[in-house]
Amino acid sequence: MDAILDMLFARGEHLLDRFSGPLNFRLVVMPLVVSFLALRAHWKDVREGRPTIFGAFVTDPVKRRRLFRQALKELVRGPITRITRLLYRRWAGTSIDRHGG
């Protein structure tokens, strides 16, 4: 039990050190981005008249596999699109900067 508590305290100290270290804004920005993406997915489900993914996942065991795949698709679609654009721009020799720089 003491080993577990020591590990948790050490992790807590490392987390607190990040507030003063480099890239400390990530500690605030990343949870905000994740929350925004979750709300956007929730609003999309509500607009389309579907139950939320989490609610249906918990209450409907028959649809769990489909819902899990759908959630993964939602999460992966954005980064894959961005990576594809980046690779195309590198291949085509165009600038990556949106402002033409």
C-alpha cells in the first residue's frame, strides 16, 4: 500500500512541475480541446436524433461494437485528413503555411 501511495505522490509532483515547465499551456489546452470534441460529437448525435454514444454504449450491448467503431472513426478522421494534406503539400512542393508564406 505504501508503494502505491508513494507512486501516486510522485506522479502528483511531476504533474505539478509541469505548470512551471516548458509547454505548460498543454495542461490547459488539451483538456479543453478534448471537451470541445466531445461536446461537438454529442451535439451531432442530438441533431441526428441518435442517443449519445456513451449512453447507447452502456445501455445497448447489441450495438456496442458498431458504436465503438463509429467513435474510433470520429477520432481518427481529423488527424488522418491533416496528415494526408501535409504529405500532399510536401510531395507537391507547396507551402504548408495557410497564408502563402
